[in-house]
Amino acid sequence: METVTLTHTAALARLGHALSDGTRTRILLALRDAPAYPSDLAARLGVSKQVMSNQLACLRGCGLVVGRPDGRRTEYRLADPALSHALGDLLRLTLAVDPACCGPDCTCATPAAGARGRPEPADAA
């Protein structure tokens, strides 16, 4: 087993941040198929060009996508081919999801959660 470093955990945290937004996730999945221009991605995903620009800037900042100038436009692709494989592996995961947990109104981390059969927070005494 390889040694896990702070660099590894930071990279996974950046990926988690990127995947925490549905639009960013859809962009990454679209770029698995082929490189694309922002305007084409915006049309394909049904978002404004401004939203696309903001999300691509975030993904660039996370180190997950790179842009290649092409005249007056920039073509985007995944920064590392291994990311395409990792996203494919994540898509193949089957998770048993508690609909009351891990959503916008998540109560998993509340002290009373343990009484409802959900895990208590790791720092609970």
C-alpha cells in the first residue's frame, strides 16, 4: 500500500469540492468524453456562459481541468487522463443512501443522530 501524504489528501479534498457541485460534476463528466469549448459545454449542460466560466475557473484552480488556447477560444480538457478513469470508477459505485442523511437538511452530525440509528459525529464523547 502506498504512503498517503498531505498532498494526496489535499488532492482528494479538491476533487471532493469539485464534485460537491452538480454543474462542476457534469462538466467533469462531459470532459471525460472529449475536450470542449466553454460555449459548447454551456449549451450542452443548459447553463449560462457566465456560470460555465465561473465553474471552469474553479475546476482550473482545483487542478482538475486545463485550458489550451485555440485562437480566440480556449479548449478545456481533464488535467490528467487518470481522472477520467477515477470518475468512471466513482460512477460504478453503488451506495446505500439514507435519504434523510447527507442532503441539504442533513441531521447526521447532530448529537441526537445516534439515537435515530445514524452514526454519531467522530468527535462526540
